[in-house]
Amino acid sequence: MAPRRRPLPWLGPAVLLGALVPLLSIAWRARSGELGANPVAEALNELGLLALVFLIASLACTPLRTVLGWTWPIRLRRLLGLVAFSYATLHFSVYVALDQGFDLRAVLVDIAKRRFILVGFTALVLLVPLALTSTAASVRRLGYVRWKRVHALVYPAAVLAVIHFVWRVKKDLSEPLVYGAVLAVLLLVRVVMRLRRPAPAASRARVAPLADGARR
């Protein structure tokens, strides 16, 4: 029997290509001197915003399946998370290399003294174990339950990322508050999903008649 082809095989490559377009735009504008009067600050702002956008997009995949019944977003969840981590790493790298000139002591002082940098750096640190365990081999090695616990770090990371944005902007909070509201809705949907799950005993009773190895 021929193996069943996955629907929309182009979806992942198309999303990845689209995710690279903003980075290419930043690089092109930096090369041509079109990033404004302070190109380093502009690059930092754009890279940080892209990291937040893709992080929230990765968190939207499960609620979209639950609320709308779409299954294709789940296939993009890992990719979106890795893109978010990549942009967050680039954001921090530009800060270390171009803003601070690789002065690690100055970076550490900044992290210790400026609260918006501290929460942003903490969010990046929380994303590191998620990126390192994003493979199917990591799920097998850790076990699904432990793997899920590790990947629950995405929730505080996203909250800290929004706080980082709010504290960075300081004056016009309309844009960061929009992202905060979207994140709050996504987290609320997940809380409702958890509350609606049957109790463990009821779940065991329900799956008992099923064949061994069947998954919920």
C-alpha cells in the first residue's frame, strides 16, 4: 500500500520562506542605509518584534485547532517556535555585538540594572531548552510527560517577552498592549481547554476499551 501523502506539503517551506523575508528586508535596508538615523536601534526593534510575533503565532496553533477545528496549524507549531527563537537570538546578538560592541561586562551591567533587558534576557533563556528539545528524538529521550513540562516554559517566556516590549516602549503602549491582549486570549483558551478535560479517573475509564497504544 502506498504511503499516504500529507496534505499541503508546501505549507512548511512557504511559511519558512515568508519568515525569512523580514530578515532579508532588514539586511537590505541596513546595507543601503535605509534603517533610519539609528539603524542599530531600528534593527533591534524590528528583530524583537518579529520574535514576539512568531512566538505568539506558535502559541496560537493549538487554540486554532480547538476552536476552529483546523489541524494544519499544529504542523507549523514547531517551525514557528524555532523561527521565534532564531529572531530572539538575532535580537540579542545585535544588542551584544552592535549596540554594546561585545563588551560583556557592559552587557551584564545592563541586564542587572535595566529591568526591560533583564526580562527580555530571561525570556530568551527560557526559550533555549525548548529549541534544544524541539526534535522527535527529544520527545522519545525525555518521555512525553517530561517533554511537555519542559515546553510549558513557553508560557512564561511569552509573558516576559510582552513585558519586555511594554517596558521598552515606555510611552505609546498601544502596540505592546495589543500583543498582550492577544496573548491573554490564547492563554485563556488554554485554561478553558484544561478545565474542560475529564478527570484522570474518568479518562482512564473512557480509554480502557480502546486498543493498546491508542492515543487521545
